[in-house]
Amino acid sequence: MRAVFEGDGILKNARSGQIVVDLGTSSVSQTRDFAAQLQAKGAAWADAPIARTRQAAQDGTLSVMVGAAPALYAAIEPLIRCFATDVTNCGDVGAGQVTKILNNMVLFETVNALAEAVAVAKHNGVDPKLLLETLSKGSADSFALRNHGMKAIVPGVFPERAFSTEYALKDLSYALELATDAGIKIRGAELIGMVLQEAIDKGSKDNYFPVIAKHIERA
């Protein structure tokens, strides 16, 4: 991202009054740094990371978490709604990234819990599909269960060119950075970081990150 922003990139070519909207998941400190540099040129930066699945992107039903002052948010919201059904102004610049990063942190930890549950179920004679279908009827139900659990962990399908283990670890590192800056120890996130790194070390860096289930079961 910094290579795109600096050099002959965004900062150099930004015009006064221009708005740059970042739809990716990026470091909060970097986001706020970019915003300050653009502001000095009379331009603006808004963070608007997206959430949900590839199918949601194709259907235009993404959830977008925006970090922007109210006037800037009002200017870009109609454009974002062209590809999203849920658009939330989370606060000033950087707040969208904070929210998305924490969304992903919770997702990774939930997928790890599902992977562990499936591994234990298999070794105790309970069908993983039946397990997750039953859990979906109770308090353990979640988006992760119905998507990452039922569509990836149960069938054992972890394709490349999906949301990879390497990308997951990158996003998690942002959450750990936020916690460190705040002086907060987030042990669950630290643990899933270790799990993701182990999967990468075992050759799954390019696979869809629920592939951690395969390595948990083998271990």
C-alpha cells in the first residue's frame, strides 16, 4: 500500500478536493498517516474496508465499514451503496479499519473454535455436518459456522485464490498491533496467530484460511 501511495503514486498526483477511498484492510496508523498527508494537499482519504464473501461481492451485498468525518461520509455513501447493502460510518478516519480488523480477528478465532469442534467430533464418532447443523440451531450459531464451517471445514475444501492463510495472518497482525499500542493483551488472538503460522509453515499459506482445520485434525 505504501508503494502505491508514495513515489509517483497517490500523494504526488492527488488534486485539491479529490477523495481517495481505500476498500482494503490496512494498518490503522498507516491509514491515519495517509489521511494527514492528503489533507495537507487539500484532498481527503476515507477508509472503507469491505466484509462478507466473494458471492456477496458479486451480488453487491457487501458490508462496508467506513472511517470518515460526517461530510465526507455523506459524499461517498451513495457510491459505496452501489456494491454494498450495509454501510456503517464507524467514526473518523481509521475507525473503519479498526472495526474491520476486529471483525476479522473475531472471525479467525471463531473459525478456529469450529475447526477444533469438528476435529473432536470426528474422533468421537459424531458426523461433522450433523454437528454444525445442530450447533446452528443453538447459541453457537454464527455466520462463520454457516459459511466457513459448513462450506469449507465440513467438506474439506480450501481452495487457493480465496482469503488465504497468509492474508489472514496479515490482518490479524493489525489487531495485535492495535492491542499492543493500547497496552492490552489479547491471548485468543495471539493463539490464532500461532495456529495460522503453523498452517503456513506446513505449506498452506495460499489456501483458504479455514485450512487450519486440516492441520488441527492431523495434529
